Amino acid sequence: MTAPWPTMLWSQFEAAIYMLDHAIADCPDDLWHASLWGEHSDRPDLSQFWYVSFHTLFWLDLYLSGSVEGFAPPPPFTLNELDPAGVLPERPYTKAELQTYLAYCRRKCQTTLESLTDEAANRRCTFPWMSINSFGELLINTMRHVQEHGAQLRLFLGQQRGIEAGWRAYTAS
């Protein structure tokens, strides 16, 4: 891909991943299973801290792949997240498991962006639930998704424990 786009995309993606990483690391054990929206959610199980963290990483991993075909998250994660019925994993994932998954996604993101060509960035991406004009646009949409849930997790930690988020504007190359 034409420079400096891959470098700029990686800088911003890494900043978003960094913020998510620190939200997960900063979560006290007693809030790991807490619902971000409490009783205000019609599915509080889908708003538990651990699940929102997992959900964010799963979709980051999938969308970095650009297609459902051939996609498989690393163990112990499964494809249950793709079930439209909102099926939860068989058990809550631990902080260590999600930190390992985050490291995996971080490497995959950097590798994907470092090897991004104009042709790959411009290819149309189609999923059973959506079609998007280009892989480049899917990447930006995915970055926004990581930012959205990272911010929700940080807000929750701030409200519950006064844990402040360290802002990261970009990652220096």
C-alpha cells in the first residue's frame, strides 16, 4: 500500500489496542464478571467486563482476516460468537487468556498492516451479515469498534473504582 498509510493505520490501531489492553489489565478481579450496564441491559450476561473484552478481540481477529472463510480463532476460543442467537462461550474467559488473545491480535494487526497492498486494501469484503466496500474501510471500522469498547471498559472502571485511563494518541514507530 502507498506509504505512509500502513504506518499511520498501525499507529492508530496500536493506540486503540493499547487502551483496550490496559483496561483489561486494570480490571480488578471483583469486576471481571460485573455487567457494564447492570440491570439496564436486557442481556446483562453480554455486558460483563470479560465478555465485552472477548467480543472486541474476537471481532478484531475476524475482521483482520477479511473473511469468515478459513477463519478460526486460537484455542480456547471458538466460533460461537458468530451465532446470531447470542450464544455465550461455554465458560467465562480469564484475564490471562484474553491478554494472550490480545497479544495475538496485536501481532496479527501489525503483520496485516505491514503487508497491506493497494489491491488488498481495495478488495470488497462480504460477510453473511454485511458487505463493505473495501478491506481498508473494514479496517477503519474495526479500529472504531476497538475504540468504542475500550472506552466503555475504561468508563466502567472509572465509575466503579476511579481508575483513570492513560490516553494514548498514537504509537511511535
